[in-house]
Amino acid sequence: MLYNFLKNTVLISATVFSLFSCKSKPKDKTADAPYTIPDSLLKTIDFDTAKMIQRMDAVTLTGMVDYNQDNVVRIYPQVSGNISNMRVMLGDYVKAGQVLGTIRSSDVADLNSSLINAQANLSLAKKSLDAAKSLFKSGLSSQTDLATAENNYQQAQSELNRVEQVLKINAVGGKTGDVSIIKAPISGFVVEKFVSNNTFIRSDNSNPLFTISDLKNVWVMANVYESSIQDVRKGDKAEVTTLAYPDRVFNGTISEVMNVLDPNSKVLKIKIVLPNTDYKLKPQMFTTVSVIQNEGGEALAIPSKSLVFDNSQYYVLIYKGKNDIKITPVSVGTTVGGYTYIKSGVQPGDVVIATQALLLYQELNG
């Protein structure tokens, strides 16, 4: 009896072990199979090649976007009065001649009164001149009387012209009663605005009402510390990046190197002019500026976006097929212009995965 019980127990255990072994075999086979990139993911991946490129170095600086000071208009008040009918906000795009607001001013009323007086005086002087000419023809007045009438007329005409010019200048674009109209002298963006409705302004105010710039090109003002002054020169290529667009590089050249240090920050300023046709760069944006320098010779490099950093080590994914991807540790040098120089780990001609590298790295290590 005991013998039969032990015999049955052994048979049951062998059967269970056999079933477990059969089920585990396919799992082992799957685990040993290499990872294959799905076709849907493969379509989104960009590839590049490790290659020899000209050796460059870069000086990294901080900077800020500023509007082009050579293509900017500041609108100052020409008369004193109260701002009203404000039609634009900071950042608005305006066209040349567009009304920005109005100023209700007693100065304009006084100028209009002067205009009426000048017109009346001119009319009176014209009548006096005509009468003097008629009397002179009839022999009833002298040449001196005629000359005096002509002189009075010319003075009245000059005074009218003066008042009209002053009114035209001080009214800033037009006049209606006691209202001065503020118009945009150029097309562009309102990059500064220092007034609002019902604000009283004075004609001797040192601050502008508005500042307008077209922003089609902008300045990047970068800071150079004394230790790096010898490494930057006018004409050097510069690459500008921003926090807003970390994957986009704006290329330019140093157009000006200031000859004095800022007395407060103790840095030298350099200017880089950048085209800005899509208006991505906005004044007061912080920037990182890399000033490129040619060191001569060539070095092996790959796109910087191909690198994966994990556990204090850089890696690249070398691609030989969608089911043959190798994670390779590399030793890196400097990064310039979107490329990183490689000291060891890859060979010229190796195809590397340039996008989705981190995703694939995690899949291969999963």
C-alpha cells in the first residue's frame, strides 16, 4: 500500500515537472531573441554616420536678445495733456500711420488759436497790400507806403507758415480742436509702452510713450569675461540657442566687440545680429552663445543628439539592422555646432541612431 502511494507520488511529480519544462521552453526562446525595431517606430528614426570633420572649439557665453537699436523708433510727447483713446497694447503689430492714441491738450488749443489769428492777420495784410497797390497806381500813395504794405504781408505769411509747421510737429500727425493724434511713424511691434488711458504727460517727459521696432532682425548682446576676451574676435561665427527653442540653433557672426567693460558687471559686450523673419526671437530672451573657433585638423564626430547618458557614462546605438543594434560606450570630447567629438568607442563609417536613441536604449535594457 505504501509502495503504491510512493509510486503514484513520484509519477505525479514527474508529470508536473514535465509540464513546467514544456511551458518554460518558449519563454526562454523569446528571451534570447534579439530586440527588433517595430516598423512603425523605424519610420520615425533618423540615422547618421560617424565621420571625420574639421576640429572646432567653442567659447560658451551668456547673452540676451535685444531689438535692433539702429531700426527702432521712440515716440516722445510733443505736447502736454491727458492720454485717451489708447488703441494698442505691448507686443501689438502696428502699421505706419496707424493711430496709437490721442492727447487732449491745451497746448494744441493754443496752437489752433494762434493759427486762426495768423490766418486773419494774413487776410488783413493782403487787403492792405491790395489797397496800397491801388493807391500807388492812382498816385495817391508813395513807394514807401507800398513797400511797407508788402513787408507786412510777407511777415504775416511767414507767421502763418511758422504756426502751421509748429502745429504739424506738436500735434504729432494731425489736429482737431484740442486733440493731438499719436501715429506710428513706422510699421513694427510695440516693444515698449509707458502710458495708459487718463495718464497726464508733460512735453518735457524724458520717457517715450511708445517704442516701435520691426524685429525683422535682432541683436544678441553676449557677456565676455576677462578670461575669455582673447578668444573672441569680430567676424567669428556664433551659434545662439534659447530656452524657448532648445533644439534650434540660430547662426550668426560677431558684428561688434565693445572696447570697454561694463562698469557694473565687469564684462565685455559683443553684438551678434540675427535675422528674425519668423519673429521667434523676442527682446529680453536669455540666450546661450557659442563662439566657434577653428583649431585645425580633423576629428571623429557624431551628432550630439545620438548620445545617451546613463550611470556616469555616454553611450551610442550603432545600427546594423532593425534587429541588430549595439549599445556602445564612448569617450566624448567637446561639443560644437550640434556635433560631439568622439575619443573612442566608434569608428568612421559606423551608422548611429540619431533620434529616438533614449527610447531604444531603454527598450534594449528592458
